[in-house]
Amino acid sequence: MKVLHIINSLQTGGAEKLLLDTIPYYVKRGIETDLLLLNGKETPFKKKLANKKSTTVFNLGMGSVYNPIHIFKVIPYLKKYDLIHVHLFPAQYWVVFAKLLAFSKVKLVFTEHNTTNRRLENKLYKFIDKFMYRFYDKVICISNEIYEIIKKHSKLKPEKLAVIENGVDLVNFREAQKLDASKLINDYDSNDKIIIQIAGFRAQKDQQTLIKAMQYVPSNVKLVLVGDGVLKESCEQLVKQIKLNHKVVFLGMRNDIPQLLKTADIVVLSSKYEGLSLSSIEGMAVGKPFIASNVPGLKKVVEGAGMLFELGNAKELASHITKLLSNKSYYKKVAADCLERAENYDISVMIDKHIALYKRTINEK
């Protein structure tokens, strides 16, 4: 079986991280798997995948992923594979157009990664989306919540939809070693406590609320923000504005995520929404307390194990942080509960379900 995954790029993000982690597993299971990027810019994720030497990565250029020329660039790849697995918009659209123009019979699978997007709120895009979904043989929803949203939105028959929750290489996170915190944070003291959030700097992730929460926690609590993105500069300005330079560190892009998570005392994700958050599972898999905003895509994963706070409520978030750090027995209980919850999302379960779906899809007439 030959499978090609197509995605916009390998910039930071949950869908991108999922491909980085899963492609080597597909190959080990005997699935000949390649990756096609609309934008092949060199990124830490791309370098890491190249180092694994498990797949061939094709690039369609370095320009905008929204350029319709990608439709024609995709066409030659359609005849080389038994199945194309597409991730994210606009790759979702370009692949359909390419198949139509080429009169291709290749099977198409699309993974819906988020509970919300702008297309769901736009009347024109709603219409176009329904048209596009029709040409996918299967649409994978990464949670039951997304399944209900897409079923209503796309009007697809239930047999075209499948729920397969994302997975994480749990061993990689459980066995990670701590880093030297003094090399991450200037003037680090052994009494300092580290809060970490790993996410791209975009509106969805709402780092601003977490930064504001640092005003209300003890002075020895430091925040480490990992990632890059269009809102990073505005977050840096917010830190200066509320005079928290001594408490907040921006690390930029990193490849040692398991080690960073293991070094932290508490892991936070303050997103406005998620699909099924890999970051939340990874944060719990290192055996540290996890705090998240009470929103779709996070509530199901975290509730009953980690802690939830009202979206945008910096004071409530700070209260959770303070409670964990001031009560050792409570801290240990939440950490243990998070570790146990993460066990439900082992990557091997997801891989098995994907391969079974690929085989069914290819064999369907």
C-alpha cells in the first residue's frame, strides 16, 4: 500500500506534529508513506523528520499555500499512490480540484483537526465546504465533538465519517530527562517553579491570558513560552507593559519538547478551542499537573484528571497554579491522575485504526 500525506507545511502545529510522530510508525507497519508539502520551508519539524530517514518529503515551493497553482502541481502525484491523506485547509481544497481536473480515481481521506474554523461561520465557504467534502472517500474526525459538527455541516452519510482520536508516543514523554533549568531561565533559583506552555503564537492559543495570570502567582513562579508565530511580538510587548520581564521567558522553536515538559512543574494550555489537543496529552504524559481552558477539544481530555479554568480568566488560572504549588499532596494526586489519563491516547492505537481505515477505503468500490 502506498500512501501520500499532503499538508500545507511543517510549521509548528498539532496536525504537523502528528505527521512528524506518526509517519515513521506507518513505515514500520509496512505502509509505504511519503509526505507532500505545499510550502517546503525548512523548519525544526521538517529537519527532525528528515533525520529519521523514514520517508520522502516532496516540496511544491516556498510561496503562499493559498496560491491555486498548487492544484496543477499536485496532479502528477495522484497517479503514484493508492490513497492520499490530506490535512488542513487549503490543501483540503487544492487536492479535490486536482483530482477533478486529472479525472483521477485515487482514494482521498481528510482529517478534520479542529472543532471550529472560519469556513463554518461563512455562508459562501459553508456551501463550498459541502461540495469539497463530497469528494473525500472518508473524513476522519479526531473527536466525537468534531464528528457531530462535521456531520451537521457537511451532510455526509455516516459511513463516510470516522472517529479516530489522536495519539502520542507516550514512552518518549514518560522517559524524557529533565534539562538544566538554569540554562533556560536567567537568574534561575532552585526554589523557582516553572510553568510552561508549548503552542504557536496565534489567536487560538491565547498566551495573553497565561501571561496576565503571572501577575497573581508567587514571585518564584516563572513562565516559559515555547513556540513562534505572528502574535509572539505582541505577547512580548504585553510582558513589558505589565512589567513581567523577570518572570516570563520566550524560548522560540524547540525540538526537545519532552525534555522541556519534564523540566516544568506545571503544564498549561490556554487555548480558545482545540480539536483533540496533542499538547494536552503530551503535557499529562510526563507526569506533571496539567491546566487547560474549559473549551471544546480540551474539556473531554482534561476533565477529571487535570484542572480547567474559564476561558480568558487569568485570576482563576493563577488560583489553580497557586493551589497546586502550595499543596504537595494535591499536586501529586493531579499529576498521577494526568499520567493515568494520558494512557488512553497511546499512538499505537491511532495507527492501527488509521491503517484499518486505509485498507477498507482502498478496497471499497
